[in-house]
Amino acid sequence: MQNKGLIKFFAILFALVSIYQLSFTFVSSKIKSDAKTFAGNNPGKEVKYLDSIGKEKVFSLGFTDFTFNEVKDKQINKGLDLEGGINVILQISVKDILKGLSNKSKNPVFNKSLADATANQKGNQTYLDAFFDAFEANSNGTVKLASPDIFANRSLQGEGGVTFQMTDAQVKKVIKRKVDESVESAFGVLRKRIDKFGVTQPNIQKLGESGRILVELPGAKDVDRIKKLLQSTAQLEFWETFKIEEIGNFMMAANESLKKTEITKVETKKVEKDSLSALLTDGKDSVATKKGNNPLFDKIVAQGGGPVLGLFSPKDTAVVNSYFKRADIRVLLAGDQRYAKFVWGIPTTIKDDKQKDVEVVELYALKGNRDNVASMGGGVVTDASDTFDQMGKPAVSMQMNNQGAKQWEELTGRAYTQKSNIAIVLDDIVYSAPGVSSGPIAGGRSEISGSFDVTQTKDLANVLRAGKLPAAADIVQSEVVGPSLGQEAIDNGTNSAIIGLLLVSLWMMIYYGKAGWYANIALAVNLLFMFGILASLGAVLTLPGIAGIVLTMGTAVDANIIIYERAKEELRAGKTLDEAVKASYSWTGAMRSIVDANVTHILTGAVLFIFGSGPIKGFATTLLIGIVTSLFTSIFIARIFIDKNIAGKNDLSFVTKFSKNFFTNFHFDFLGIKKWTYVFSAVVTIVSIASIATNGFDQGVDFVGGRTFQVRFEKSMQPEEVKNELATVFGSAEVKIFGDDDQLKITTKYKIQETGSAADEEVNKMLFESLKKHYSAGITYDKFINAYDGKKLGVLQASKVGPTVAEDIKTNAYWAVLGAMAIVFLYLMISFRKWQYSLGAIAAVAHDVIFVLGVYSLCWKFMPFGMEIDQHFIAAILTVIGYSMNDTVIVFDRVREFLQGKTKGTFSEIVNKSINSTMSRTINTSLTMIMVLLIMFIFGGESIRGFIFAMLIGIIIGTYSSLFIATPVLVDTISKEDKVNVELQHQEA
């Protein structure tokens, strides 16, 4: 080997750099462990402790020191499936941005195009492009984007804006820029909010030009709170309110009108007196106040007063809203009341007649106007902080700019004179509606008080300081993982990695003896290099990423196997050990096969990295790094030890007594049985396609959208029983045992189209109310839903995928599989210079993909583990494509070598001999892969079992197809003339 000293130098240098990079991970882990112990499982205390030591020096190398923040930035970060926490993808509403840019245009073509874009948006198409397509179709050239009532309005005119003379193409460029600016603004606002939230190593990034923003909060545990924090647009407004005596006549008239159209259930309960009924009936028990006769009043839970019209149950708010939106009810509003805006307060808890806690919300009527604009906007607020009011209750203090101070003084002066109230409204929710008792308030300082706790005031002050979002931010995809589940994933991944490493190492020693030891040393160095690179790149380690590392153990010895098998052949041919080693490491020896096999593998890995997201990208990252590092260690590190052995004149035979005669006299007529293999594969393909068409798949929420909860109970559960219970509240639900029989996976599409945090919280509460009877009395909603250290019961993991994201994921999956096959086809055609090789390889890969899909279609209903078609499954399919190509290329390289060599015989005989000569390599390579996959299937944990099973089936069938499909197709497609020429050349040789 040339430049042996240089390779040793770089190998040692690389090893030292890897150890240096990994040292930060070990130090950081130790400090975090100490923090957890110090905090006593109190997350807030833990975060404060880590923040307090952020700038302290915690690691010294003698010549330089590092603070904890510097150490933390250099460590290998754990993904949410290992760390626990919350991951969400927010969709900034481009529709709202367009409405704002058009000044809420009433143009019918514009508004129809907005609606059509929502309805017809295709997978991977941005909403903006869908809107432009819809506008072009609806306007048909009759209306321009630069119309004064659309985008050529006053707010968009000026430098860089829209003018009347612009074409649609020119306007599109301006609108795209404005939308990008709005998304960038939203990104900045969210970053400010997250930075103040108090989690370690938050991650926020824009996802291309989709208007989507990824937010990862490792270690975050309060699910509902975080979703509210992220989705709040922080649209602060100040409204004057109607009092109950002003709006009472309308409420009475509305109730009477509703009685004529609403069919209500008659109840015999006595009506509860409240301020509204007292106002309207003087407290007398009239027919109008009997429960069951009043669609509106029957829903009042308790008295209101002042600006509060009444207290209602949260579950009735949607119905009451629908009443007030009806045209026949709105027409009952007279005079200045006709623009009244009915809104709700923040949920609070009161005691009912039986002294039980009941959750209620207050109803307010705001003094609206023709343009539905508040008396004063919140853009004048320059600062906000959490504080305590005069009664010692948590509150939020706000400071306004000069313009705001003047407006606030006028508004409070008017309220003082009229003895009215001012509602402080954030995102259409009334946080408080105080009166003004001491005259106009000057100076621009005000306070929001109400039924808050300290956490709520901190979050409210946070969003006000960060500023408002330019448009609604909807959660279209989310995942919540509890820390205890993350620890289980780490334990499962570690166990499978250790067992896989030991098994592969043991097999290499048993099969190759001393040479196997050299391969194992190279494998150990490879793992060191892999982790060093992951640390230096700041990569995120996920559970599929660990699976990628374990898989790399199987592939890391692949190159060694190819080299060793070639060396054995050269030794049998009579060459000396030195000559055999040099020949095996040459381009005409093993290197060509190794390069071709790994290039195809890298290409499929790259496709997976490009189209994957989250954990799947982590899997692709470790796979790609592993391919590169294993090539280096297999070719160079193992070679150093082999050359040292040769120089010491030690015996090295690449065999043991156990493996000495394996495949030495193996002669099988692979082409002779091709008719039978064709028939078998044809039957499998037909059955698979028929099953796919009739039986379908168990499509995961990644592909169809929905909500999934992994719930652990105190005892074993019957899925059918739970399914029936949930069907009564969700309409429909899918319930399956997930691992042990005390753990269920629950999937529902209930309110998946609704993206607000309120819908998410509603679903969570409905799930809790339905399942709490299966737990002991101690479990609460917070304990059931939210994550905390040591959590063993309740929701351990939850995910949500909106329909638009699901469509994008499905589109990406199709393109990923087709793209991988197309790229590999082109590479093989260039490398082998004959399209027949590419066709044979693609036929084998297509056969493998259909086979795996068929197995999943046939078996998903009765297998004891999940067999969902989701992102993880697509990752498995792409991995199968890579490995199937790997096997096929090894066989094809030997076929090409024999066809270009001097082996005598007919064309079919030469091909058969070439296949037989690769059997030891093919079986060994596949065997090591199958071993590590089996280990991961058994020990890797339930969450990746279906993912691993797909790869396991794929590797087995891929080995079969490379021998019995790819090569026969190659032979059958080569022209008769070419076959005759090959036979003539070999007879002459």
C-alpha cells in the first residue's frame, strides 16, 4: 500500500479529533445528569440551574477552557424520540397574509381564488402558487392582480410596491417578496418567544419556501401551554363594551326567536337565577325561564354582571356562536348595537350548587363598527412584564408609546365619563374588562389582570414583548415524546447496538480468523469516526439514526468481506499472500465492485436525506456517514494490519477450520431454473398487486393525516372495548395493542382539519375523560397528557399530521422511490456501458419493492406489531433499494469480469460460473445484515419494529432477486449476436 505512513498519520489525527469532539458530549451529559439530580426531577429548577452555569468554565484541556454553553453547542444532540420534548411544524397562513396585503379586498374573483387555492392545493405545491393558478383560472384575463381593489392599494404602493401598470407576472414577484418578508417576520417573533420560554437548546428553522416553520423544544413538557404560546398571533386590541342592561333586550328577543326554530330537550330542572334572567323577568319563575324552553338562556351556568352577559360551559360556546351568527338573530340588534361583536373570556373555574369545580367562560359584547376595527390597536405597546396587581394577584403590566399613551388617555376618559368598561382582547379572547373609576389614565401604562396564574402572566408578557405574528400560525404537524419513553428508546437502541456489534464481530472471527480480527478493529475505528463526525457536524441523533449506526456495522464489514473473498480466490489460484492481497485491493480485484456497490448505496441515501424529514433525515445522515467511514476503515485501516502481518511473515489464510471449504466447490445452475423463479416471482407480484388493490395498507397518519396517541395503562386492555368507548366521542377511532398489552396506539381524525390550539386541547381533554376510568383515582388531566420525568402511565407519545402535510409527505415518498430507481438506473448504465445491466438491476429492485409492499398489504391486519405505511416505511424501502443494488452490483461486476475474461464455455455457463464464484460474498454480506436487523427487530423497541421488519424482508428478498431475477433478466435481454461473440472470444482464449 502506497503512502502507508501518511494514511497512519491521518487515521491517528482523525481518531484524536473524533475523541476531542466526543469529549464535549460526555462532559455535557455528566453536567446535565448532575443538574437533574440537583433539581430533584423539577424541570423548571433544572433549566434555571443549567442557565446559571451557562457562562461558567466547566471543561479544561490544559491549554484552553470551555464554558457550559460552549460545551453544550459542541455535543451530539439527541432527537426528541430520545430526549423527550415537543416538535411542531407551524404553517404561517399565507391566505391571511394575502388578505392583509389586499386590505381585506371584497373582490369576488380574489376571494374565490383564495377559497379555490385552499381546496385545490396539491402535494408539495405552496399555497401562494395555488392561489396564482386559481386567480388565473377565475379571472381569465378580465381582472388583474394590479387592480386597485386587490394589490394596487394604498398600502402596497410606493417604491418596491404594486402599481396599476404592472402585469400579473410583475405583481407575483412583489407578492412573493412580501409573503417571504412576512414569514421571516413570523420566524423572528417565534424565535423571541421561544428564547424566553426556558428550554435548553431550542431549535427553530424555516422549511424551504413552504411558509412552514419547524420548532423543536427538547425537554419541554407542558403540551397545551406550548401550543398556545406558539400559535397566539398576539393581536392585542382594546374595545369598549356593552353592559348587560344595554344588551339584555336583544338577548331576550334572540331567545324568543330561537324558541321558534330550535328543538330543545325538555328538562324538569328548576332554573338557576342569574343576573340576566333577573334583569328580564324580575326574578319570577315564568315560562320563559323554565329549563328546556330557552335555547339561549338554558346554557347560562351562572350570573354575569356589568360587561359580562353570563357564564357558559366551554362545550356550549360553539352553539352560542352559531346563534349569534344567524342573520335572523343579528337583525334583532338595533341602532349602534348592530355591529356588536360577541366574544368569550379566558376559561375560569367556579363552584356549582354542590360545591364542585365547574369550568366556565364569560360572554362579552364589544362595541363594534362597520369596519370591525377596535377602538385602539395593540401595536402601540412597547414593553410588557409579568407583575402583581394591588390585590397581590398575577397580572401583566404594559407600557405604550407616545401615540398609544394619548389614545389610551382618550379611551379611558370616555369610559370614565360613560361608566363603561374597556375589554383587553388578545386574539379575540377577553383577558379582562376593567372599568375606569379614577378618571383618564395618562402616561401610557396599563395593566391586564384577571384569573391568571404566574405561568400564564409570564407567557402573556412574553408574547406581547415579542410582538404579533403577521398571520395565523397553525400547527399542521406535531409530535410529543415523554422523557421516560425517550430513555426506553435509548436503552433499546444501546442494547441492539451492543448485541449487533458483538454478533458481527464474532462471525467475522469465526469465518475469517485473524483477518476477521483486523476487520473488527476497522469496525471499532469506524464507529469512533462516525460519532466524531456526528459531533463535529452538530447532528441530531434519533432512534432511526441509532438504527442507521447499527446497520452500518453490517455494511462496515461488507468491503472487508469482498476483499477477503477475492484474496482467497487469488490464493487458491497459486499466488503468494503478498500477491493475493495486492490483487484483491486492486481496481480489477475488489475495488471496482466496492465502488459501484457503495456509489449506488450513497445515491439512495442521498435521495432519502433530500426527501426525508426529522428522524428519517437523521437515519439518512448516519447511513451516509457510515458508508464513507466504513469504506475508509475497511480499505485502509484493515490493510495496515494485513501488511504488517505479511511483513512479519505470519500466516494469514482468510479462512478458519470452520469456513475452509465453504462454497469452494459450489456449482449451481442458476439460469437453468430461471423459468421456475420467473413463475414464482410472477405469482408473488400478481398476489401482491391484487392484495394492494383489494386489501390496501395500514396507512399511518404521515400519509392520511390524523392524531395518534401512545397510551400506557395500569393493566392489560382490550382494544375493541377502548375503540367502542372512543367512538362515542370521536365518531371513529382505531385502537391497536402497541408492544405489551397494557399499551395501546390510538388514532383518530377527529377535528384534524382544525389547526388551533383549542382544538388540540379539546381532543386531549376528550381522550382523558373517556379513558380516566381505567386508571386509579390519582390521575389528573395534567398527569395524563403532559410529560414529566419518570412518567409511566398516560400519554407517552402523541403526534398530529394535518391533511396538507400528509399530502406533501406522500408526494415526497413517491418521488423519493422513483427518483432513487431512476438515478441508480442511470449510474449503472454509465458504469457498465450496457443498458441490460441497468434493466436487470431495476427489475430486481421493482420486484423487491412490490414484494415488501405485498407482505405489508397481506399481513398488516393480523401481525402482532405495527405495519404502517409511513415515512419510516419509505426510509426502509429506500434502504432496501440501496442494499438490493449493492448485492446485484457485486454479482454483475463478477459477470462482467468473467465475460471479459478467459473462462471457457457457453454464454450461460460463463454467467453461471460467475454467479457461483460470488456466493460466499453474497451470503456473508447478507448474513451480517440479517443478523443486525434481527437484533434490532428483537431489541430495538416497538416504535421501529415495523421499519426494521420491512428492511429484514427486503434484504432477504433482495439477495434472492440479485441471483434469480437480475442476472436472468440481464442474460435474456442481451442480443443473440452479442452472446455468440462472447462465446467465440472465449473459445479462442
